[in-house]
Amino acid sequence: MARARDLERVSATSGALGAAAVSSSSGAALPRPESHGSSPAPAATGSAHAEARPFGSLLFPHGAEPGEAPSGEAPAYASDLRVDQIVLAVAGDREEHERVTALLYQRVGEIDTAYFRQEVFRDLEDRALKDRLADVVGRLADVRAHLDQLARMRCQQQRQGWFLDAAVLYLEALASLADGLHRAPVASRALVAFRSFLAGYIGSEAFATLVAETGRVRQALSEIRYCVLIHEGRVGVRRYEGEADYSVEVVHTFARFAQGDVTDHRVRYRSEPGMNHVGEHILERVARLFPEEFAELSTYCQRHQRFYDETVRQFERDVQFYLAYLEYLEPLRSAGLDFCYPELTRSASLSATDTFDLALARKLVAEAVPVVRNDLHLEGGERIIVVTGPNQGGKTTFARTFGQLHHLAAVGCPVPGTAATIFLGDQIFTHFQREEDLTKFSGKLEDDLRRMREIVQSATKDSVVVMNEIFASTTLHDARTLGKRVLDQLIALGPLCLLVTFVDELATLGDTVVSMVATIDPDDPVRRTFRVERRPADGLAYALAVAAKYGLTYECLRRRVTS
């Protein structure tokens, strides 16, 4: 029995770019097979934009990355500040996981570079543009997935048809990208420059040729009709000569028996290449029946083997940094949390309003728990914040927030809060409590002293230092003595610093030191508010409040004893 059938379509839709468009007829691509092959695939990178304006990067104002590319290695402070948790969640399982990770760990040295990235983030606050770019990134990933499959295909005609399919998807993606950038009021230097590049690229003669030839080859393939003849285990192929399409007749015949919705028993074929030897032989014989169409396809593949522009690929990789971070922020913003674009400064000044620990906020929002926000600021010659207060009162979280602000601002990202001014320092140092390493022949106090010496010797006046509960393993007297010596050296050195301590006296060492206290509920002193306020240390007042709550003050005890 013979029946007519079309070749599979190149793509469900067709794209248009400027005045040129890929044909949108019900065209055909070649069947997508199952077996793998070792034939070489057309290259996936290259350029067709000799007339277009050069474009460098969405990440760096001067084009190429300065110095070596980001390594992806987490800085020493990442774990202490939980920056590693933020980066892991932002990068997720994205295709560009390693690059996004490396960029999020790399602090930029120039304020202009950080502002350059802030500009792009601001443009992507336009939800329509952000969604459009995310869709384009997905389409371009499909293009490369198509191209990556070519080397696994044994049949030449199948490889060529799959390559044509990839080109169609590529043109559709660029059509969508150009339209999105044209409609959006972009103002960032990066996106304005890329929009200019894209206009030149799609307006070039080489690109116009690619669009025209893609449409022509696709149209020619879409018009191919052939019959498959199956008889006693033999399969033959010949041109279609007007035979009835029995599939249409079968559907029409059984339509009268349809009664409402029924179960769909059709099998969904896999989207990856899948063609057995029978399919390959059928395709090869179809190519013999239509030599001109397949010869044109072969010529097309050779001529445009490097259709995927390198600059477009660079844009695709760069934009994922922005999309990944904004995707991380989305549920937090939906929960009512604010993010801002900090003003950056080289002077050791600092202010942040309604800020919070970004890593902790992600966890709390997922659990529908309110996020407590805090303010902090330094004025004039103030350089050091000393945080005191009850245990489990939010002091360590506040310290992490301080460090995260300086890291994220130096990466060029929006930071938690409604407004912020952040110091762009040269390095960040942290000293948080760690478990004692039993493999070392030294105690915890010695380890703390060694780590503090490294910080004091390495830090400069342009550094940021975050210390949490230093010398907690020793006596109050020793902690007070050692803490004062460390703080005196940092005061002389002049870096921006935050210290969490149980030693109240350290909050009064000089004019450059500011005291902040983790507060409690005045009506219930054992209840923490997790608010950290700028005020004198009052550890004894807290102890007195707890004693009063449980009837343990001097007066209470005296009354109980005399009674």
C-alpha cells in the first residue's frame, strides 16, 4: 500500500528580521534519527557581520575582561558570609553555571565597571524585556543543542536537515531579540551598544543572504512529496503522483464514532535525533529522487557553516549573569523585600536602610517567615562598628549582612535595602568562629591569634574587615585584653570594620568606633527582636532585665529571704 507523506517541518514557526523573513510555509525538515555517527559537524561559531559595529561585553565597559578570566574559585570569606550559598542558588543548574559562579565571586576593582553592570540591571527591571531576553537565551540554547547533535548523526542528509533547522531557530531568536531591544527603552551603555551592533549585523549583506537562502532552501524542501511503498518486508520510495492520503480518509471514516473526549493513545516521539537504518535508507532514496533540492541544501550548509555569530554568543553568555541574579531576587521581591542600586564610594563611608541577610532571607521567604530588616551607617571619621547584645539576637546575621553588602555591591549587583552607599574596598577579610582542627597541634585560641595576625598584616586602609565573636574561647579578661590590642591596631590602620563581641568595653575605644546593640522586647527580655540599633552597649542592663523577669534581682531575693 502506498501513502503520501511530507517531510517533517523545519520549524513550527518562521522568523522575520527587518524586511527579510524566513519562509513560513508548511515546510519540511529531514527526519531526526536515533543512531549516532562520527561524521564531522558544521562549525557552530563564526561571523556574518563584516559591516556591523563591533561590540565587546555586557559586563565590562571596555570590552574584554581585564586580566585573567574569573576562575570560579570562592574567596576565603565566602563561607563565613554565606556568599557561597547565594552564588550556588543563583547559578543553579543553568547552562552557564560555571561562568555565572565565577562572575558572582569576582569583585570588580573599578567603580565604573560596577555602575556599568548596575545600568544593565536597571534596564532589565522592565519585565517585558527581561522575559524576552530569557526566552531568547532559551532559543539560542536550542540552536546549539541542534548543532551539538550533528556529530552523532551517520546520515549526511539528516545532518544537513538538522543544520538547516538550527539556522531557522537562530534567525527566529535574533528576530525576537531585535524586536525586544527595539521596543524597550534601554538606557544602559551595554544594551545600547549591543542594540547598535545587532542593527548593523542584521542589516549586513551577509546576514541578508543567510536569511534569503535559508528561506529558499526551506521552501524547496517543504514542497517535496513522496510515497513509501511497503510490500512483503521490502520498502521502496517513489515520487508522489496524487495518491489519496489514507490517514485523512481513516480519520474521516471513524469521526462518526467519536463520543466526547477520549484517551489519546498516540506515541510522542523523542525530540533528539533518532533514525534507524530503514529511515536512513528512505532518506537517501528521497535525496536521489530530488537531487536539485538536496544539492542546494548541501551547498547551503557549506556556505553558512559558521552562521552562529561569536558576538551573539558572547551576549548570550553575558546576559545569563543578569538573568540568573534577577531570577533569584524575584520571590524575595514578591514577598515585599526591597533591593536598591548602591552608590559606590572610595571613602570609607557606609549607609544602608532596611537591609538584610540575602541568604537567610531566601530561606525565610520559602518558609513564609517574616524577614527582619536593619539600618546601619557611619558618619565622618567613624570606621568601626562594634555589635554587642544577647546571644541568638541576630548579631552574626547582621555581620553577614554587612559583608554581603560589600561583596554584592563590588560585583555590580542590586543589594538588599531601600537605599545604600557602599565602600568599594580592595579586599574583604573575615574572622568567624570555626570548629577546632584536631589534626593541628594548636588550641583554638592560638588558631584565632594566627588568623587575626594574618588579617592585620594583610589588610590596608582600603580593606573591609568582618569579625564575629573573636577570642570567645578564652576568659573575659583575656578576651578584653586581646580584643583591645587587635582593635587598636585596626583603628590605627583605618579599614572599614565590623566586630561582633561579648565584650562591651570594646565599643568605647575611640571616636572612630560606633556601638550597635542587638535589641530585646522591653516587655519580654528573653524575646529577641533581631533588630540591631545604634546605641551604647548595655549588656548589664540586659542581664538586669532577665533577672527581673525571673525574680532574681537583689531586691527580689532579699524580699524572698526575709519573708
